Amino acid sequence: MRSGDQRLENHELVGQTLASIQRTAEKIAALPPHAREDALDVAHQAYASAMHDIGQDNVAAGRWVETVMTAVRAVISEIDLNSRAPGA
């Protein structure tokens, strides 16, 4: 694969990951607070399974999943803050 093609593929992968984080966070933020932890666990397992399915080694996959889940939690917090803001 040429270098430009690899960069484009990497760029698309990053875009897909960011979109997935946003969608996941929006779905979880819409849940009642008591259901969120279970939903976060399900999301964690889904991301971990995806990494396993594409053959990533456990250490790299674990780091990636933790990074993604940290981002999901941050977006949920942002959604919650915005929903409580005056005029929201």
C-alpha cells in the first residue's frame, strides 16, 4: 500500500472512531443515571471484542479501549453539563 493510501485509511479510521464515540456517548447519556454503568460496561465489551476480532494484541487493544472509554465518559459529562446549562 502506498503511503498516501495508508494515511487516508488511517484518517478514515480515526473519523469512524470519533463518530462511534459520539454515538455511544449520546445513547448512554439518554439513559437514566442508574442504567448508565451497565451500558458503559456493554460498550467497553463491544470495543474490546472489536479489537480482538481484528487481531490486535492485548496490550495495545486494552490501551485503545481505555482511551476510547475515557472519551465516551468525557462526552457524556459534556452532554450532561450542556443539558443542565441555562437555556438548554
